Amino acid sequence: MTGNSGGPLFSFSGVTGGYGATTVVRSVGGEVSAGEACCVLGRNGVGKTTLMRLLTGHLPLQSGSVSFDGQPLDGLPPDRRHALGLIYCPQERPVFDNLSVRENLTLMAPAIDEGRYAAFFAAFPILESRMTQSAGTLSGGERKILSFVRAVAESGQLLLLDEPSEGVQQENVERMAGFLHEAKAAGRALLIVEQNLAFALGIADRVIVMDHGEVVLAGAAADMTEETLAAHMHV
């Protein structure tokens, strides 16, 4: 997929949904174009992860619409969305604990492609040194790095990352940011849920702030400051 004539690669409007009869997200909309990053910010429990699950098809929409490259995704299951090029890196259970590091990295490929992973192994050598180790024995931050590498190494045009920096050491967060800037430069679109304001503002072209399941602030990242965002996040 290459984008629809310069319009947003990924867009969503009026997205509403939750769990059973409980509505968590209410009428949330946004968009991101190829080569851009949109960061969704907010405190814990405001509906950010639920939004990601709605956008990736892991939860059904109560109302609203989601489209990728001009194609409506409504009703498509997660595997069909993945096949179209939506790569999702979840916040919870980001890796398969019972599989080795190598097996986690080769879920979508028959073997480790040294060329594909060389830069990642150079940046995060802990992964290469633990290829045969069970992913479940890694620290929380190491599991997040493994999940991040697996997602960014895939070829999909859209990356949806839920709290990629959570529990990760600052030096590795900075390395993550470098790979995300490279992804943008390559024309990929990024939708990232974050609470780390400095990390988010260093990557984002667009910002959405959520509270109580709704958008309370949205706009160009260049127009936002950490102070403004923190005030809307009540932190």
C-alpha cells in the first residue's frame, strides 16, 4: 500500500466502543499520513489501549469508522488488518513468553534475516545475546524492546505502538526514537500511545490527548508544549 493520493494513510472517525455494555471510548477521531507520527496521550485508564484495540479489530466498534489507504476496515478481524499492513505492538503481553527470543522474531519469517535485524542487534545487543532464551524470562523492559523490534522490522506501512517506552531504560528509549524517525523517513505512518511526553513530542507530528474516553485536545505537535499537554493530562 502506498497511500491514497496524498490523503491520510490511516483515519478514524467517531470511534466508540468498549467491553460488553460498558462504553470506554466515545467518538474519537484522528488521522495520520505516510511519513507522519500521531501520538495519543493521556493518563492511565482514560481509554488509550481500548482505542488501539478498537482500531486494530481486537474489539468491535459500537459506532464510527476506520479506514486504511482509503479502504474501510469495519468488521475486518485483526489478521486481515495485519495482512493489509497494520502492525500492532500491544502494551500488555507484548511477546510470546513461552517462545524463545529467536522464535518471537521469526513469527512472520522462516529465519532470522541478518540484514533486517543487524541495526536492531547493534542498538539492542541484549536481544542477540539471548536468542535461545525464553522471552518470558526477560525483564519487562527487555520484553518491550523485543516487541518493538519485531514490529518495526516488519514491512507494514502502519505501526500502531501501545506504550513502547514503558519500563525501558532511557538510553534504549532514545534508540527506539531513532528507529521511529527512520520509519517516518521511509514513508511509514505511526500511531503511538504514550505517557512519556518528551519521547512523544520528539517523534509526533500530530497529538491527541484523551481523558475519560474522549478527545480533550488535538492538533499539530509543533503547536504543543510539554506544559500544555501536562495540563490537559492532569499530571
